Amino acid sequence: MTRAAEPLPFSEGEFADRLAVVQQRLRADALQGALLFDPENIFWLTGFQTIGYFTFNCLFVPAAGKPVLISRTVNRHLARETPTLQGFVAIDDDAVPTEVLAVHLAAAVPAGAPVGAETGAWYLTVRDHRDLQARVAVRLVDWNGFIEQQRLIKTPAQLERMRWAARAAEAGLDAALRAIAPGKTENDLAAAMFAATISAGSEYLGHPPLVVAGERTALCFAMWRRRVLRVGDVVLLEAAGCIDRYHAMIARSAVLGPASPAQRDAAATIIGMLEAAIGAMRPGVRCSEVYAACRAVAEAAGLAGYFDHRAAYGIGLGFPPNWSEGKIISIRAGETAVLRPGMAFHVVPTLFMPEFGMCFSESVVVTESGCEVLNDYPRRLFEVA
């Protein structure tokens, strides 16, 4: 029986080019290799993906030659179908993962030689790092941020996936908006959103979408909890799509029935903030300048006190629990990073007011002359009769 193949999301040549860039940096840093624990970085470098990264999962990248995956035994099936990997070292369920990794390093790297370790990864615990240090004969050196900087600028192929993801996100948003009606529940809207997004081609998302109604829209990151929709409710919807692990998002707000003057004013302010941020985004502009343009609209409306977060975060690769590349770059106060063509963001101004919250957002990419909005959906407050 022939095993099913797991296709690479991009060409082998593209992954070979990425590996060459990383290995050139490793040699420049005088390292024998690097240990990667971040599933996004592992995917970017090799195309390998598994939902099983919630257990110990490490990619050893030598300074020359293909990488080796050290992971739980059940991940071997996907690993063996990934041609960018040199091999797979299995961690049985009754084994100590750091011990298995230490044995592999002892065979691959001379004792005392320096090896980079991705200590900024969420999935390398303090306990495992300490245990690994105690077991290995090599010298572990913090090695963080280089791959993330390569991920900042999206390639045409990556942007193609993100545009497709934007279509899937729009399908989910549209379905949720159409499902709004008295007596429906937040769960009904979430179900409609998920079904339409997946039908439009999306894979599993790096983060659950947001579907929340009524007074709980004032609570950031509140999620659907079976609440029945009533006339007068604000409904906050944030949808996303994912194609080959590349994401795009979109948010809109609605009111069940005629909106109040306060609701319309809030919506107009947020849309103005969104458009000010998008209008300020172009090569050479600092992230903090874009944030200032966005915040100025809220200040002019007297609502800046309800705007208590960054204006945008980087997007692209994402595995649960996060679809964001916000730990790489964000549009926020004090951020000195300069925008460059190919950078992608989710511009997501939100006001969390005492009675309700609202959000309007777009996924964008910086171009040579300005900013391309990846989404194509009406930008307005929806009043559902």
C-alpha cells in the first residue's frame, strides 16, 4: 500500500534557498547548527507542519546539510513525506525528549562546539531548556530573530495565499452577517462563519475568529457563548482565512435593528481610524507614525480613552494559538521599525466602550508606493433589520 503524500506548500527550490540563507548566517555566527522550536519557523524553513507540536518538537538545522526533525514518534509519518528533511529522530511516548535530543546532538556536533537555540520560542519551556543544558556536551547559545526577519517580507507566492485567505475570510464574515436575526445565538453566527470560511478553502486557523454580541462586545477577546441575539445588540465579527498556513483577517460590526447615535458615531470614528492608518502606510514610514495617525482620529472624536491597544500587527504565518506575527512587528506607540514593501499587517483599530465594543479591520500589504488592501468587502456599520 502506498502512503499518501503530503505536498509541500511551496517549491523545493524555494525551501532550499531559505535554508541556504539560514546556514550562511549560522556559519557567520560561528555556530555548528541551530535548534528551532517555533512551529512557524520550522514550517517556513522546511514546509513541515503538524498539529502535534503541542508536545516536544525540535528541528536541528546543521551549518551544512538538510535539517533533522526530533519529535514524537507519531509525527514520523508526516516527516517522512517532507523532502526538505534529512531525517527524523523519534521520541517514544515513554522517553525523555531532552535526552533523545541530547543523544542526537552528541552524534552530530563535537563536544564543546556552539549550537544556537531558539530560546524565544513559546514551545521551549524553561524546564526543558534547563534540562537540555544539563544533558548536552555542546555549548548552547541563544539564537533568536533571524528567521523572523526573513519572514517579514512576503514573497509573491506567499501574498497569493494571503489574497486567497482574504476571500475565505470575507466568505465567513458575509455568512455570519447574513445569519444575524432576533432569536439566533452567537453560536449560530460562529457556525455560519466557520462553514463558509472552510468551504471557501480555508484550513484550520491559527486563532479562533471573534463572534460576540451585546454587552460583552465591550470585553476584549470575549467569544461566543450561546447568547441569544436581541434587537439593539451590537455584533462584533472578526473572520479569518488560512491557506498554506498564511492568514488574512477582516472585522466588521453590526447592530441588530436601527443603530443609536452613539453606535453610529463610534463606527464612524473607528472607520476613520482604520482609513487614517492605511493612508499613512508606505515605505520609509515608521510604525509609530502610522499608530499616531490612527490615534489622532480617536483623539479628535474624544474617544481615545477607549483605544488601548496597538493599531495593527504583522500577519502571515500562524499556528494555534495565534495567527499573528505581532511578536515580530506591530504598529504601536514607540515602535521604530520602518515599513518596507512586502510587509503585511492586520490593521485592527477597536473601541471598547462601557456599553459596547466595535471593530473594523483590513488585512494589508505595504507596496512600493503605498498600501494594498487585501480584503474587498463594504466598509460600513451594518444595521440589520
